[in-house]
Amino acid sequence: MVAGSRNTFRELKTRYDDAMHPQHFFQAKLLELQQRHVKYDDTPYSLEPNCKESPGGLRDLQVILWVAKAAKLGNSWAELAAHGLITATEAHQLKRNERAFKDIRIRLHIQAGRREDRLVFDLQNAIATTFGFETTESRRASEYLMQRYYWAAKAVTQLNTILLQNIEAVLFPLSHQAQTINSRFNEVNGLVDIASDDLFEKTPRAMLEVFLLLSQNAKLKGMTAKTLRALWHARNLIDAEFRHDIFNRATFLQILQSQRGITHVLRSMNQTSILGRYLPNFRRIVGQMQHDLFHAYTVDQHILMVVRNLRRFTMTEHAHEYPFCSQLMANFNQPWVLYVAALFHDIAKGRNGDHSALGMVDARKFCYDHGLSKENTELVIFLVQQHLTMSQVAQKQDLSDPDVIQSFANLVKDERHLTALYLLTVCDIRGTSHKVWNAWKGKLLEDLYKITLRVLGGETPSTDRELKNRQEDALKALRLLGIENNAHIKMWDQLDIVYFLRHDASDIAWQTRVLHDKIDSPTPVVKCRLAPIGEGLQVTAYLRDQPDLFARICNYFDGKNFAILDAKIHTTKSGYALDTFLVTEPAFASNYRDILNLIEHELSETLSKQAPLTTPNQGRLSRLSRNFPLVPTVELRPDDKGQYFLLSISANDKNGLLYSIASVLAKHKVNLHTAKIMTLGERVEDVFLVDGAVLHNPKNQIQFESELLEALRI
């Protein structure tokens, strides 16, 4: 409460109004809004949105009222409606959403016991229960709350765009003449404008046509407020009859087949709720959170991100980002088929079943309804059903095993299916989160693609041929490095076939170059280089084999905050360990030479001491992992050849997790041969090739698995 002289207040108000320049104020607030949106990633769909500052939140509503007040267009939603800037229905909707956001903010402050405007994971469930949401078999209470929040933020974003355009038109009137596009639409200052206010009511087909125009005409940058409002109010006209209209189906396919603007148009269709109305199952996943610990976006935003990634492969200005993928896309006939698959690959998320199988049913119906050819329909169905397969094979299976490659080749059948699945897989992983994709995953997928392509071309997977080719390529590289012709022989005589099959020619040449004159070294030799894949470091440790070696190396990297992406464990015929690790540092320093030297010195010193293993620390968990913990799983089974055991582990990621696993392996004298480390955001899915006497005794095996589960628990 503020009290004082009325005359003084009137004088203050007069001076304030005289000093106010509505046009300058509008431009300043618009810039401020744009900068704030950039700060929050230009999306209202963050998994932990700020109900006040995020796009579509409370601050966006306040900006509208501030600029309207400065322009003397009203101080409330009702007054804005009276000035014709919004309809009475829109005013009611804005008022309702404003009240909802304020309600959420108050509850956040109460639950947190302090000012807290973010719907953080720690508070989402508690806030949801205060609104009466309950956890069901398929979804948490927080998921219902967040989906409602996203719907409200989406509506605010839409109405915000309309209002800002209307206020701008009042403050900056343009004399721009409307240019006729056709009998239904005009172009006004680069925006599509409807020729009549009731266009969509009279001609519902025009609701898809406006998006087709945006995709076909580079001069059109968006829609006028009048068009946006008309679309928003007419969206309910998209019903079963509309979806069965052959003309509308053809128009939607034309949008997907456009040469430009597809991503922008699909996002606009989603923002205006047209996409969800046309594809009812898509509407179900709008604003749906994904608590799988690696998706950073809601399902609908992830799907559109995958489409965007595919589209970038078609654009020459982005060819430098992923040149191999861009080259494949340039030679791929009818790339729009991939966009259809992308739209449906996750559309069945949250339906209490295998989303790949359920999505396949939706995709089949879409293809049939829209008249896709038999070949394209089969490809789309295949991609939706198998969209997780290539990633699983590349990251969890042994790509040096001819049987693995032959099995995958049998699945994809031909080059078109292989290329399509590869491109979709790359875009799918990249569309989950900026933390999930890395160069190592890219290399694994590319290797699997190239090896499989050779098999599809008629080459029979052959261990002998692959061994010979790798050795020849490694020798060529050694010659280029100036290594004498026979310098490799003594070292290679100590290595078996498994070594050569698990390392590529580049690795073999590098390790031979740095170790060929140290094969009898009495002290540990550690060599380090920048990984050839362009990301991370490659570290090789060569020393007389010792107990718990893998655990010691894991402990060292854990202490230095390096993440291990891959490990290849080998023992030479003379009893030396030759272990190779691919590691990344969270904040890679520019003085990498110092880091390489530091690792080579410190790790060799650590391995020389052979100190007792320390007890693994209980690693810190992120908010996401704390609130959405996985039930850890451990699966142990013989490999296909019966020589080793495959140990598969799934758990929340945390600092020191790999060292905890290695400590259990060391305690039970389980030998490690390879480790395929798959980190998916806050989740790990690791596969180890192991052997040891304990694994052949059922009672001891149960004890071993129990201790692993205990190490994985959070």
C-alpha cells in the first residue's frame, strides 16, 4: 500500500506520460522479450520451465500489458478487447492462463519455502498433487501437470504473437499495399493475409493451403495477426471429414515434399495446433514429457527436431556439419519419405506398449490414406519399427563379428533401407539432447553402415580378409611414418587375431609406432593422443598384466573427471596388458599437449605403485536422476560362441559409476575383454565381454550380480 498526495501523483503521472514514447518503448520491450527468449532456448517446452521468464510464461503476458498501457490501448485484457486488439474469448483465455501461471508460481514459492519460479524436477510432483493430479499406471502426476502447463504456454505464445502484431500495427502504421496471391490470400509486408475474415469457415481446405504457400514462396515470412487468429479459431473444423478429404491429404503431402521451409512450416503448424488436429495421434504427444533420462525435449518437439536434422542434410549451407550424411542424402531418392518416418517414429510414446510397434500401425494407416506407393509404405513402416535397432547394434554389439554384420544386413536387406535407417538414426540421436550425440557414436554408426554396405554389395563377411586388410593398411601407415620395414614384426608376433579385429588400422599403426621398441619394458608405458575421430583422447596403457588393472585405470580417470566412452582390453602372448581407452573431458582445455603429457606421466606412475583399490565414492546425482530413478538391471548370459559372457548393465549415470562396476569385477576376479560404454544423457547402458571362474558357478554368479546391483543403486 502506497499513500500520498493526489496532486503529487497526478503531476508524476503527467510527467511520466509526457516522457513516454510508445514507439521507442515498444521496440525496447520487444528486443528485451527476444533476448529473454534466447536465454531460455526460444522454447516454452523446457523440461524445467521458468513459469515467469520462459517463453509463453507470465512475463510475456506482462510485456503485452506494459506496451498496451504505454500506447494508451488499455490496462487490462478487457480493455484490450474493447480496443479491438483481441476478442472477448481471447481476453478470457489470456486472463485464465495468467491466473494459472500466478497460481503455479505461488505454489512453487510455498513448496520451496523461498522464491522459486522454476518448475524443477524436485518440485513438479509436489505441485501436481496440490492441483489434484494423481499418478497412474502409465504416467506420473507431474507429467499431467507439465502437459497442461505446456498447452497453456503454447496458447500464450500464439496469442502473444497476435497481440504484438496488432499493437505494432497501431504504433507503426504501414502504407504497404496488399499483393494478391490468389483469390483466398494476399501478401502484406511479407506476411500471408486472408482475403476475408471468414475464409477458413467457408473454405476449411485453406487452412492447409496457407502452410503450403509458406513452404513454396521464399518471400513469405509468416502470417498476419488476422490470419493467425482466424486459424486459431477455425482449428476445430479439422475433423474426420477434413482428414478424409483427398484434396487435404494431397496438400499435406505437398508440404512434406516442398524444397524449402518444411521445418519452419511444421513448427508453425504445431504452434497453431493444426498439425495435431490433422494427425490426432500427434496431438496426444504435444507437450508430453519424456523421463527416460536422455530426451531433453517433449515428444512433439523431439519429433520436429529430428525432421529439422534430416532437412539440414539436404542443404548445401550445412553440408560441412555432417558431410557423409549430406552426401548420402543428396543421392537419396524422395527424401520426404524420411520425413514421414520421422513424424511417426515416436508418435506412440506413452501408450502403454512398444511405441515402435504401435507407431508402425499409425504409419501404415497414414501411408495407405495418403496414397504412398507400396515401396515407400514398406520403407516408412520398416523405419518406424526399427528406428532403435541400428543404434543398439552399433553401440552394444561387436562390429568385428561377421555374424553380427550378416544378421544386420539380413534385416535391412538393401542399400536404400540401410541408408534410410542410418540417416534417421543419426538425426534421432542428435535430436534427443546436445549431451547424447558425440563423435564416437557417429564413428560407430558410420562403421556399421560401411561394413554392412559392403556385405549388401555381395561381399561375404570374412575374418581372414578383414584381418589381412587391416594389417596391410596399418603397414602402409607405418611406412608413411618412417618406421622401418620389419620393426613391427616382434610386436605383432605377440598379438592374436582378436587384437587386430578389435582395432582399426589407424589404432594398430599408432600403437605399433609408440610401442614397437618398448615391448619388453619393465615399467608401465602410457601413450596418449587426440582421438582421430576429432573428439576426446585416446589412451593406451602397456605393462605387465596385474590384478585389478581395469579398476585402477577407471579410478584414475574418475579422479580426473574424464568420461570413458570405450575400452578395449587385451593381453599379449607374453603376458603384457595392452589396454586402450577413449575418454572425454567435460571441459576440454585448449592446452591439450599439457593434458596428454600429464596423463602419460600420472597414469604410468599410478600403475607402477599398484596401491590397494580405494572404496568407490557414492557419486552425486543430477536433479533429473534423483527424481526419476531407474531400477538398475544386470543381465549375464553366454555369448553366441560360448567363449565369454556378456554382462549388460542399465542404470542412472553418476560420477564414479564405471569404477564401482570395475571394483566388483576385480573383487570377484572377473576378467574384462571389451567394454562398450553407452551413455544416454543421465542414463547408462553398458555391455562388457567378460570371463572368470565365478561366472560358471550359479551360487557365486548370483552373489556377483547382487553386488553389481548394489553398486548401481542410487
